[in-house]
Amino acid sequence: MSVVILDDIPFQPDSAALQESLRIREGKRADKFASLVTEAQAVARPKALYRATRVKFVEDNQVLIEGVRFKSHVLSAKMAHVELVYPHIVTCGLELHEWADSIDDMTTRLWADAIQWLAVESASRALDEHLAEQHQPGPTSCISPGVFPDWPMSQQRPLFQLLGDPKETIGVELLQSCMMLPTYSTSGIIFPSEEEWVICELCASDSCPGRELPYDETLFEREYRSHG
């Protein structure tokens, strides 16, 4: 199937909850923050891009999806009995990125970064809802390049290859470092999964705002090393 673009995603952040999480008390700082959220909503255009595509084969630590080869023990284990997958990118949008990038004050920029993350979450929810409505995949999980060593950031390149020209379609550029611009963008492969599995269990980062489960340092050796 061809690439599908979602670019009419509403952005209605819960400013009260965000204000509380940022520990902004009432007064001038709160008024400034409220103005910032209003500015962000005026410019924000979060977006998502995905493709519904088939897994061609899984062998050892390799997965072939529409002629594009990925290397990962974990990916091969998770794709062993999967047919249809959804490689994707979600982003806060170039508009919000450029707005935040124009802010010089350090504290205000931290607030803007938090708003950008909320825009990414809005795009992710919109994508999940769209997939549920259009494809009915049932329970799903997601795996992303660079979150853990077995599927490194360099695997962004074949993922972008599957998705055409994301820079042209949704404004997301893959840099030489394999990081994305806008910075507040995420990518990965959504796949049907009857078992509840969260990638956080394989990620050792202690600074991720989206962590759902604690890191399990023995999980990879225990369950995935044999897939290679």
C-alpha cells in the first residue's frame, strides 16, 4: 500500500496538567505559560505518516519488509508470526519546531519543549485511532530504532526508505547522525501483538518522559539472544 499522511490532527493540550507537571505556580509565571500554550496552539500542526505493508520473511536476526532489510534479534522475534505491519513517523510538526527554536529564554524554551512532546503524543494517538478504525489490527505493540542497542539508530535509514520522502510529505528530515529534525519526532514499526509488550523494558535511558515500564537489564539475554 502507498504511504498515508495524517496532517489534520487537532492539538488541544491539557494546559492545567502540563502546568502542574512543570511545577508552575499561580502568578506572572503562570500567565506567561498560558500565553505560551496559546501561541503554540495557533501554530502547531502535528503530523503522522505510515504505510501498511507486509513482512516478506523473517530469518535469524533479519526481517525483510517490502524488499527493505532490517537487522535485529528483537525485531525478528517479534515479527516471526506477523504478516501486516505499520512502519510510521509521527512529529510535532516543523511549524511548532521553528516556533520553539526561536525562543531564547532557557526556562521558556523548556516549557516549549514540553509542549512539543505533547504534540508528538497527540499525533501518536491520532495514528493509533486511525489504524484501529481503518485496519482493525487488534492489540498492537511498537518497536523503534535507537531505543536499545539491538536495533540501533542507523536502522532509521531503511525505515525512511520504506516511507518514501518524509521530508517532502510531513517535513521530517533524517540527518547524517540518523536523528530526526524536527527533534520532537518518533518513528518505528507498529505490529499486531496479543501479548502486552512495552519497548521500555529494553531501554536503559533514565531521562525519557514517556517511560511506561522499568528497564529489565536481563530481558534481552533471557529472551532474544537466541534469535541470531
